[in-house]
Amino acid sequence: MRTIAIVALLSLNFTCSLAPERVPSFSNLGKEDVIDVRYSSTSEYSKSDYEFSFSGGSTSSVAVVRLTRDPAGLAKTNRSMLATLSLTTSDLDGLDKLIGIYRSDRSRGGCTPVDTVTRADRSTLWACPVDIIAITHRRAGRPVATERFKIAICVPPKVKGVRTFHALVERAEGYK
């Protein structure tokens, strides 16, 4: 009987250790922690891509970079640094709420599952605005956890205090 209990305990421990780690909250980043976010927003009329690099410690900040494709359609991506912003406690708490929405079923925001139409030129037309987000947590330069989200939001959920990536882009563009 003891053997069965020990095997069950070991298998439970092994199963738990295989569970993927989640990216930590923005408000709990240590000074060796960085959260990198790749954010793409696509609708019928526009497409925008950004990278955010969030640093923790005694003062939190985010570097905001706009990514644009070469107008000739080549695979090269141009990077334009918009600004490095200091983040308030309200910013960090609002970003934590945003990630909570992404992790929940509320992220659909009233849209049907993501619908796409492939055009003749192989570009994609989204029937509803779609955000694609990849978030990587690094500690001391090493990747610790990654989460990916594909969110179709026609009617964004109303949650008080949410800070969106788009709001950070608008703030960064105001610095220019």
C-alpha cells in the first residue's frame, strides 16, 4: 500500500512540474525580470505591429517600438523606437487586468470565434478585429515563460482600470 501512495505522489509531483509556467504579473516584476510583448492588431482596414519591453525593479518602465514592413513587400521589418515610458502603479495594475481578460473567456468580447477570409493575394481579411499577442518573461536574460493569445474583440469588455497596449502606444506617440 505504501508503494502505491509513493508512486501516486511522485506522479502527481511530476505532472505538476510539467505544467507550463505563466508569465508573472506586471506589478510583481523584479529588477532582473523583463516581459517582452509582441502585439499585432489586424482589422479589415489596418494592421499594426508593436514590441514592448517591460522592466521591473524599483521603477518600472516600458520601451515601445513600432514595427513596419518594407513598403516594397519584402520580408524586412523596420523598427522605430517610439519612447521609453515610466509606469505607474495604476499602469501596472491595469496591465495585470488586461492579461486576466486575455486568459479568461471574456476576451472574446462578444465576437464569434476568429473568422478569416484569404484573399487572392494570400493576405488575410479578418471578419472582426483580431489582436495576436505573444508575451515572454525573461529573468536574468533567460526565457522563463511564454504565453500566446489570439483575441477577437468586436465589443471590448468593459472593465474599469484596464490599461491596453494600444493606450501605451498612444502615450508613446505623444512623446514625439
